[in-house]
Amino acid sequence: MLLFVASEAGILVHKVDLLIYNDLQNGTFLTIHCKSKQDDLGVHLLAYRDYFEVKFRPNMFGTTLFYCSMQWDATTHWFDIYTSERDTCTYCSWNVRPDGPCLMESDKSKNSTTCYHWN
């Protein structure tokens, strides 16, 4: 029994708190629709500086992926908002901007901002 408990403790993966903010400015609304292979997180309409939040545990295989479509002003973009291969943050805050999303990482070891291009 003790061996089983010890092995289970090794499997637990950190919890991720993922936030997606509308940073489009000028009162532009952002419609987002995020999914993973297993979960559809639904469609959400965000006013400027509103956010959508999801909390999850990445899988133990390191293959967790969440992707989102983002629409505003008759344009549609796609982005992989969380990938286990790229993202190591436990608190992942994204600002959606016209030229691409920017990740604001705020963990114990670092504070950084990284901007990406749309897929």
C-alpha cells in the first residue's frame, strides 16, 4: 500500500491557472472558443480587459494542448493557448492583441512577457 501511494504522488502534475484577457482596445469585443482533444470549453464573449479563466492539470505524458479561435471585427485567428512542450507556467496570463497573443508568466522563479504570432 505504501508503495502505491508513493508512486501516485509522483504522478500528480502541477495545476495550471490559465487566463485569457481581451487587450484589443477601442471597445472591441473578443469572441473566443477554446478546446482540447477531450474538452470543449465553450464560446465566450469578452469586453475590453475582461477575461476567461480555466484551471486544469496537464496530463502526465506532457502532451496537453488547448487551442482557441479568436474573432473580432470580421477577422478570425487561431492559437495554441497552452502546450505542455512550450508552457511551464502555473499561472499563465495571456493578453490577446491584434498582432498576436502575449504570455505574461508570473511564477516564483520568473516574471516575463513573450509575444507570439498567430498560427
